[in-house]
Amino acid sequence: MIKKRLIEILSEVWSEIYPEVNIKNSFVVKEPPKNIDADYASNICFQGSKIIKTSPIKVAEEFIKKLESSESKKIISKVFIAGPGFLNFVLNREVFCSEILRVFTLKKYFDLNIGDGQKVLIEFVSANPTGPLHIGHARGAAIGDSLARVLKKVGFAVDKEYYVNDAGNQIDVLGKSLEIRYKQLLGEKIDLPDGYYHGDYITDVAKKLLSLDKKDLGLDFRKIILDEMVLVIKNDLKKFNIEFDNWFFESSIFEKNVENQSKLDEAIEVLKSRNYIKNVDGAWWLMTNDFGDDDKNRVIIRNDGRPTYFATDIAYHKNKLDRGYDYLVDIWGADHHGYVARLKASIEYLGNNPGKIKIILYHLVSLLRGGEKVAMSTRSGEFISLEEVIEEVGSDATRFSLLMRDGNSPLDFDLELAKKKTNENPVYYVQYAHARINSILKNAKNEKINTDFSEINLDFLSQNLSEKEDLILMKAILNYADVLVLCAKEFSSHHITGYLLDLAGKFHNYYAKHKIVDKENQNLTRTRLFICELLRQVFKDALELLGISAPESM
RNA sequence: GCGUCUGUAGCUCAGUUGGAUAGAGCAACUGCCUUCUAAGCAGUGGGUCAGGAGUUCGAAUCUCUUCAGACGCGCCA
């Protein structure tokens, strides 16, 4: 981590000049704008001048004097002031070379272990099992799955879980919908009422039942359709390259244990014993208003004794924590944002630090067809299924376009556009770069060029870097670590797509400018192939975090 | 009415504790395949960062305000 080293050096120099002024964490080191010919730049002099009230330029001059007499010369070959007082640094090439060799030999992009083996449960999708997944579910699915991969990468022990709402009224209605379709197929004249599920997939299941030749109306339609829908959803997710570690059924919250207590009873008991619920008008209310963020108290047990959805959800989250997870991550559509405060309150009331739960909201996807909004409803059976979209657009392209955006931004997904531009989708730009590199390495191998790089050392590498672009590529490879750390910090993987597009652009540019395999110059060829190999690894690694394939040829 | 989020190029969107001349893809236009994959490269045009005020060396980014849009404010799930 070169940046980190540079920050340390600057901090040290600063404390030598102004020992009484603490500058720590108040300045940045980043890459300068394109027009400035330096590796890194820092605003430390602005931050410093703010504190000690002199001009940034004066601070900068002082700073450079001190820097040049320090040990840092081994790393920094040139420093200069630019603009209103930025410090720009040119580093010795050996610094980049040794860092890149370290990455290559350790096969790790950074030495931090952010997660430190802590257990994280990430719950996402959790769509009602009343029909196939549609494109609206896909965003949460892509975001959750990718975040799980990123968190795993930075050292968390991650489990992915799907919460199946199999206990509510909607499943009863779903079961009845199947029963009516089944009877219709048997020739009965019954209409399927409004408010029942009208999708064709119900009829398909009914037909399947008929073909089993069990014309028995005593069938458990509710269970049959529920099992069938869970299978359908699993299958949809599989096509989207997502597999869950665990499927948690809401109904299990109501199951009694040997002491005749359900998970729900246990949760209510805890809340009662801690005096966070009270009875008003025959109903039990959780005092979420006291927590601060929520604006009113919430009913958890109705006055007829039935629990609300919120009560079940509290019991579910209590169960997650009971299973020993250090952190819980929930991925929700932004339409549930009003629910965040009360859930956090309940976590605290159960006796846990509400910081243990992280709720990621993503804006809903508006589905358009040729600029026109498409209304979707699972009940009416009018929706575009995820399966259809994957078939038309492809899983890779769908995931990439959903992951390109920050979850906080609303997103329009135009089917016509997505279909039409299949070959112009940014994902192919990135995949193409990977395929090209792969092909170069393969060709080199066929030409009997040595593609084993384990013996490349610092001297060889720094002597054979010939073009400015070699260094640009190396720096870009080293930046991957920062991107991963940023994604883990922000719980968002959309920085990866941006990074990949940038990296692909840099490679395509390089490819057009320089011939990588040059038989006249073996050392140069070897150096460039080495950089290609590293690029290939980074592309593959990053694409995998997005759940997108890295094709060897296209 | 209250609350959360959003408003950046014709379109879809990036922009990392405030930083130097605000970026990418698509769309439009101009060049580049006898040479490791043209799903590519190079270049041109395109901007009141929704409007206004403030904070400071410096604002797309922070504060206030106006406008526009999405969503939420159940003893629904």
C-alpha cells in the first residue's frame, strides 16, 4: 500500500516541523489530475495552513525543505508545488515494482484483514413466495450477492440467507388460487376472483398435478404451491448466479419447542422482562418511540392476540443474533425505509448493540419498455419475470447494469434498450479486455515463450519497464486494493464496476499502442506479459465479486 | 402536512473524509483492420452539476431555502 506509506512519511515530516499541531487523518493523498505529471498529490499544506494560519505555499516550501533532508528520498524522487499549494510527488519506479511483485507472490491485493473472521449474516431478496422473481427483485439480489462476495474477500465469514414469508394470508390465497385452477381444469365452472393470483405459473402447476393422475380434491394445495414456488425462486436465482446458504421459513418462528415455547414467545418474553412493551386497549405495543429515531410506538400483538408482521420480524432477528452472528446485514427496497428505525430499536431492546445491524436500502427499479413505464403486479400476473430478462439480456449484462449504480439512485431499466444494445453493453467492454489478455497469454505459450513469472525479480522488472503506459497499468492494478477497501467500508460494490471500466480502458489503450509480444526483445516481452498476467488475475477476481463470468475468449 | 432518498452532457449514470481544467458508456460526426481478438483505438461536438443564498484559500460535494420527482407515514405484509 504505497499511499499508506506516503501518508506515514508526510505525517512524520509534519510532526518534525510542527510538533504541536496534530495533522493526522485530516489530509489526503490521491492521484493528481491528468495534466500534472506526478504519481501522487496531497493537500496537506492546505490543511496545515488552516491550522497554523499561514499561506499554503509557505507551508509547502517549508515542507519540501524538510522532506528533502529526510529518509524519504529512497521512495520519493521528486516533489514540487503546483496550483494554490498542492504537493506533487514523483516516486521511484522501484517502489511500484516491488509492490507489484509483492502482490504477485502473495496472491493478495492488500494486507489488511478488515473482517478478521467475524461472522456476518446477509439477508436479501426474501421476496414473497407467491410467484417467480421479477426484475424488481433483481437489483436487491445482485447487490446482496455481490456484497456478500466482497465482504468475504475482505475477511468476513459470510452466510447468505433468504427469509421465506410462508406464514401470511397471501399463501392461503395462493393455495386457493391453485385449487380453483385445478378445479377449472377438471371442468368445474368457477371464476378466479379478483385479488387471487392470476399468473399463468399457477395454471402450470395445476396441469402438473393433473398429469400426476391424482384427481383428489383432498390435496394440500397450500403446501404444494408453496414448495413449488420456492423451487421456482431457487431456480431463478441460480440462473442469476446466486445460491443461498440458508432458507429460513417464517413459519418456523411459530413452531413450539419442547417447553411449548415458540421463537416468537421467547422474543416477546425478553421484551416484556425488559419493560419495553405495554398493553394499551388490549393490544401490546413496543415502545419504539423511546428509542428516538422512530416517531411512534408500534403494535406487536393485536388485541385479538394475533402477532403483527413486526413481531415476527423481531423474533427472526433475535434468532439471527442467537445464532452467533457479529453483524447482520439486511438488503431492503427503499420503500421499506420507514421500517429501519423500529427494527433497530427492537434490536437494542432485545439487549444488543443496534450497530450490529446494517440495513442497506436500494431504490426500486422502474421497468420501461421503449420509454413507457410497465406496471407490475404479482397478483394480477402482469410482470416481466427475471427469467425472461436473463434470457433476453443475459445474466452478466443484467447484473453489471444493476451493479453499476449506487443503490441510493433510482434506476430505470428499459427492456427495449437493454435488448437492443446487447453487444454495446459496458459489461462486454470489460469482458473483452479479459478475453484479449487471455488470448495474448495463450498465444505466447503456443509460441514457446516462457509464461512462468515466478522468477521475475525487482532488478529485472525495473530495468525493463520501457513505456509510461507500463507504469499506468501497474498503478491501476495496485489501486484494486483501495477499491475493495472502499466497497467494504461503504457496503456497496458499485465502485468495482467503475474500476473495471477504467482498467479495461487503460488496457485497450495500451494494446492499441504497444505490441506486447515482440520477438526481437525478449526481456520487454517478458515484462509486458507479466503485467498482462496480473491484469488477467485482477479482471477475473473483480468480475467474480460481481458474480459475472470472465470469458477466456469472445 | 411530516419524514427518507433523488435532481450532473440528448439518454443511462460515475464522481471515495470539500481540492487543481467535472468524467464514462450509449447516441452524433471524423479517421484507423496484411501486424498479439475492430465487442477495439484515436479524435470532434455536447454542461447555468435543478434555481437562489451562505460557509472558505477552494463547493457537484457542507448549511439554509425554493422548485421538481420517487417512496414512506396501518392493530397490512
